[in-house]
Amino acid sequence: MATANILLDALAQVLTPEVMLMVFVGVVFGFIIGVIPGLGPVIGIVLLFPLTIAMDPLPAVVLLASVYPAGVYGGSVTAVLINTPGDPSSTVTTFDGYPMTKRGDGVLALGVTLASSIIGGVLSVLALLLIAPPFARIALQIGPSIVFAIGLAGVVILVIVSRGSMLKGLVASAFGLLLSVVGYSSFRGVERFTFGVDYLEQGIPMIPLIVGLFAISEAMMLLYQGGSIEEDKEGSERSPETSPDKNILRRRLQDMNRGILETLRRPASVLRSSSIGIAIGLVPGAGSIVANFVSYYVGRTFSKRGDEFGTGAIEGLIAAESSNNAATAATLIPTLVLGVPGGIAAAILLGVLQLKNIRVGPQLFVETPELAYGVVLALLFANIVMLFVGYSLSSLIKNIVEIRVEIIAPMIVILAILGGFANNFSGIDSIAVIIFGILGFAMRKLGYSPISVVFGFILGPILETYYLRAVQAAGGDQLAVIFAPIPATIIGVAGLVLVYQLISEVKDIRRRVNIGN
Amino acid sequence: MSTTTDKRRSEAVESRLFRYGSVVSAIVSLGVLLYLRELSMAFSRTPRIFPSVVIHIGIVAAAGLVIKEVSTRLLKPDLLASTDDEVMKHLTGAASSFTLPERIKRLAMMGLWTAVFFALGSFNILLAVIPCYIGAAYSLGVRDRKTLLLSTVTLFAFVYVVFGILIRIPLRLF
């Protein structure tokens, strides 16, 4: 009964014009940013991050949370139409989406993508609603050493699932964790790693760091790589949605409807893929990229038409799309319940809550339940709004995907500088944005993931707090924290997975050597 | 013909930069972590615990990275894992239509206009958006007047509403 009352209170808060406006703005902005070549939901969240400074916690989190599913869907649109995933989590979408476009079924594929995404998203939100509160009650009994171990495992998993070298991922994570301890320590007021620079005394500001590492480095990468996504003329010229036609809008809407119906005719595929997305989204650090690949692999294995996957199969598209959007809300479960971000977007949302002095973790559902449930319900509305936005903006898609990087990149740079400035109305923060941007670009060029840095930066204070609490509880014995049964099991499993991955890399090397011989 | 040769030369230079950059960055990472370890020794016990754990894990990873990078980038490149190859292909911008000097020129142009934005922003950051955006886009090769006008108006409207009206940023950057 109490839960029902809290839910009603949360619903009342979400249904206010301000919050609903944030949902709408977030979805529209996320969709547009997702469709723009080279940009994805994370950049969208980063660019809107400074806007949330003056907002109350609920509208702030709702605005950013609404960007995510819409951005993922927007990224899938470019994956389908021009074989360019707007976001890594839409990579698998290209496998079947683009072949469909090439044979003239591009808008039908968009219909499938939209319906699959929304069903996956809604199921994921329902899972969040059902799983998170009892999970939080259990989590309240969890000691600081276990939360620390889970956080550490999250870092390890992120390193594993990140593309590229795991060692570089570990170094980047350590770098992020160390950046988080710069400034006055909350423990005994000691100054750490400030090098006598006044600006660093209060710690490295989160907004310039995130905006620089992601937005500026992305703009630099776009300029550096050059070109534009419409270079692949082959598909776009063949597809009917890019050819001039007076009745094109009506035909597009018919195709969209057909795509939605085709998805609804395959409930087993949608449910299977969504379940995989939710399960993987629960794992800290895994997120929608892993969900996308695993779901596609499972779908191909168990589907009767598995051999058609990769040639423009609707089931293949459903497998990719339901899972990546299902994972988006599921990543919020460890984020809200444990304070351990399930992915990079969730990590930024966690950062917003930290800036608003909201205690995230099991206490969230006890101390501020209206906020916790409010975020969940707002995500549900975001998915519903996405149906209408995605449906109605389909006629504009062609114009958006043709925007040149030379138009986009300067816009990103200007918005990023202004975003950094808005943090504290300080020009130094804008300069910090540029410095972090150049650093992020260099890191990307050398194979170090800025995602790992930001993940470490946001997770750092949480890990430190829980670790010190655990050490305190263990009477100052650090080894007792790590070697207690449950933390040792969690850290051990994460370590084993890491070792397994390293062995796989070594096997890969040996295989290459054998082929060379 | 010369374009193809230029492109190949660019790729060769970039590949070499990446190879040595990987090794140097690994060594720098290890060096920085060792330096931070020394610095952290000056902290009292409680504030030192967490950074110390991170630094020690980082040192092990960075040392492993140095060994790996030296052995794979310099001594035996055929030992590179496929994931490394994929990353290198992605990161070095092999799919780009520009030569290395052209790419650097594009970045330099953006850098120049960013500097101008900072300079003009000292007087009025909102108005600075207009000349700097147009200048940057034009110098990057956007010549179509309609596109320039439309994108400038869109950007300025967005900036004005979000930063000018909603956030109410001060007009002077410094």
C-alpha cells in the first residue's frame, strides 16, 4: 500500500508540465543528436548536462535520461539507412537494417526498429520498476565491502567490454579514479595532487571533464576523419525514401506501419531479445553494446531463420534493437540501487545526482523514493513519447543524416565551450574543456578509452567512501576487506573473467603466429 | 596518381606515429603513476589508502602495457592481437578521404577559430558565436550560403534560448 502511495506521488510529480516538457525535449533532442552522423546519446547527454545545473533533481535527471533511449534509436536510424551506426550500441543493427534499405525496405526497417526499441524500452522500465525496489531492500543489508567489490567488478567489466587493449583500459580507469581524488580530501581535509594550482583545490570539475573528453574529442575526430556519411551513395540512391516522390510521405508512413506490425507478429523474438538486454543491462559496465551483440548471436542461434540473419532479416533487426534499448533502462538498476553505474550514460546521470547532493545507492529508494520512482516513470513516458516523435520525424530523417561534419563539428565545439562556461560562469572551465578535449582526442588516437576515464572519475568517490568505510569496519585491516568471503568471490570472479580474456588474447596471438608460419 | 602516393605516405607516417606514440604513452603512463606514488607517500594514512591502491594496480597494468607495447609495436608487430588491429584501423582514420597534412590543417583551422571565439567571447560570448561559427565552417570548406545561414541561425537561436535565457550566463567569458 505504501509503495502504491509512493508510486502515485511520483506519478503526480512526473505529470507536472515541467517534467513532461523535459521528457519531450529530451526525446526530441536525443533523437536528433542520435541521427546526426558521428554523434550519439552520450554526446547528447553531455551537451545538455550544463543545462541541468539550475534545475531541480527530478527534471534534471529526467531530461538526461530521456535523451538516452531516443539517442539510441536515432543512432539505429543511421545504421539502417546509411550503414553508419550513430552509436556503438547500434552496430549490429547495420547487419540486417542496411540490407533492408538496399532492397528498398528502409522505412519498413525503421518501423521495425522503432517498435522493437519501444517494446524493449518499456519492458525494461517495467523490470526496473519491479526489480529495483526489492533489490534496494536487499542492498540495504549489503555491507560497504560488498558494494566496493561490486564497483571494482564494474570497472573490470567495463575494461573487458571496451574495445581495444584491456591493459590500456585498466590504465585509463586508474587515471579516471586518480582524477577523482584530486583536490581537498573529504577525509581529514588533506590536499591531494593539486600541484599548488588553486583551480584544482576543489577537485577537477565534472562538467568540463566530461564535456571535453567526449564532445571536443568527438568534434576533433569528426574533422580529422573527414568525409560525410552520405558518401555511401550506393544504398541511398537505390532506396525509395531518398528519391523524389510526391507521395513519398504517405508511402513512408505506410511502410512504418507495416514495420511496426511485422514486429508485433514476432512476440517471441521481441521478448527474448528484450530479456537478454535487461539481463545484460543489470551487469555494471556491460550496457547496450554487449547486449546488442549477445542478443543477435542468441537470436541467430535459436531462430528458425537464423541462416537469413545478416541478409536483411526482420528477426535479426528485432534481436539487435529490442536488446539495446532494453539495456538502457536496465543499466539504471545498478546505478540507482547500488550507486554503481551500469554504463557511461548512467554514470553521467549518477554525476548529476551527486551534484544535486542526492545520496544514490540503496538509500535512494528509502530517503527519496518519489525521485527514484519518478525517474523510472519518466523513462516509461519517454518511451511512449519516442513512439510519436520517431514516427512523426521520419520524414525529416533524410535531411538530418545529410548534414556535413564541417557544419556539425564547429557547433559541437561552441556548445561545449559554452557548456563548460555555464558550469561555474568561469572562463577557466571553458579552457579546461579544451584541454580535456585535446587529451581525449590524443587518448582516442592512441587507443585509450575516455569512457574508462569518466567511468573511473565518477565511480572514484563512491569506491573510496565504501572502501574506507569497509576498512574502518574491519578495524583498519585492508586485506580483511578484500578477502572477506563475498567480496573475495565477486572480485575473484571479475579477476577470473579478466584472466580468461587475457588468455583469449594470447590464444589469438598464437593462432596468428601459426597462420604466419 | 600523386594523390594516391600522398595518401599512402600519409598513412605510413600516421602508422609510425601511432606505433611510437603507443610505446611513448605507455612509458609516460608508467612514469606518471610512479611519480604519483611518490607524491602520495606524503599524505597521512587515511587519505592515502585509496589512491595508493589505485596507483599500485595502475602501475602493474602500465608495466604490463610497456612490455606489451615495446614487444608488439617495435620488436614483433605480428604478435598484435586482432582487437589491437581493429582499434588501430579505427583510430588512425584509415577510412578518411584526406591526407595527413589536410587533416592537421582542418584541426588547426578549428583551433584558430576556437582561439578567436575565446578572444571575442571576452567581450560578448553570445554574439561571438556568429562570426566564429561562420568563420570555422567556411574555413572547413562550407561554401553554400543557404546552408551557412540556416545553420548559423539555428545554432544562435539554440545558444540564445539555452544559455542566454534559461541559464542566463554572463556575457563576458573572462
